[in-house]
Amino acid sequence: MDTTNLIQTVLIYALPVLFAITIHEAAHGYVARALGDNTAYMMGRVTLNPIKHIDPIGTILMPLMLYFATSGAFLFGYAKPVPVNFGHLRRPKRDMIWVALAGPASNFVQAIAWAIAFTALAGSGVEERFFIEMAKAGILVNLVMWAFNLFPLPPLDGGRILVGLLPYRQAHAVSRIEPWGFFIVLALVAIPPGLMGAYWLRPLISAGYSAIALLLTPLTALFH
């Protein structure tokens, strides 16, 4: 393992990852509060302080262990989930969708912001590799979080969106998967041939890159 490359990679990805997880979790809490549930706010989780959202195992230890174990080929991690009492929401079934959607939506907006930064840096002739690579990392990290969290299986945000959209009987059946959902998702990601990566993450991330490129067409044209 090249220690220098590892340090460079950590430094490049540190800020984008911290922003990605912090804003993602805070967005859940902010929308929940706006729709009637103050649980996250009362626990200090509607904040941009990353320390409040970092899980020592899921955010730091697990990604580092996987990086070393797989030589960077496979990374997985998670932040401390924001507590939401869905029963406190004004219209629980409908509002659950908006609370869940807030996290992935915040990541897509951040991906656009990093893409604007990358376009501006590259178009202005900035040659400092660190900032260029950080902007590229910001786009990738946020698109990965956006696509991953939209996977329609509880406890991921996509699973909660699905539960909110389904009729009550089907929603109840899907919600019963939640205690095992994390392990199912991990298996779909890790076990060859990586079904989740091949049939969900890559297509969605590719679509995300295409959508952002289309949105930034006027800005790109400005620098050419």
C-alpha cells in the first residue's frame, strides 16, 4: 500500500465526504422539523457540524479497513442516522416521502455545486491538481450517495420513499424487511458480481453525470 497515495486520497476526499454526509443528514432533520417532527432538532442534529453526524465505525473505521483490505477497490460507509418520529409528522405516510427524499436531493444539489466549481476551475485555467481532483471527488461522492440512498429497500431513503408511495398493506410488507435491509444491501454490493453496482449504481450515476452536464451546458459554453 502506497502511504503517500493514501494520504493524498484521504485529503482530496475528506472535505467532499464531510459535506456530503453532513448536509444529507441535516436535510432529513430540517424537512422533518418543517413537517411537524422536532426530534432531530431537539437532539441537535439539524446542524452543519459534521461531528454530530459522524459515526466512528461507519464513517471512519469501516471505510479505512475496506480501503486497506481491497486496495481501494471497494468502499462502504455510513453516517449516524438522523432520528425521525414519523408519528409526529402532520401526514406521516406522505411526509415520510419528503423527509426521505431530502437527503438524496441534497446530494444531487451538492454534485451540481461541485460540478460548477470544477467547470469554473478548469475553464479559468487553474492547474492546481489538488483542487481539480477535490471538485471531481465532490461530484462522484455525492452522485454515489444520491444513487445508493435511492435504492428502494428499507432502511435506505429509497425504501422509505417506496413505503410512503405503496398502499398500506404492501407498505407494511415492505417495511418488515427493514431489520435485515442493511445486510441485504451490503450483500448486493459486496458479493460478486456486484448486482447493485452493475444494475443500479452505475446506470444511475451515469444518468446523473449526463443530467449535470446538460444543466451546466451554458456555463461550459461560457468558458470556451
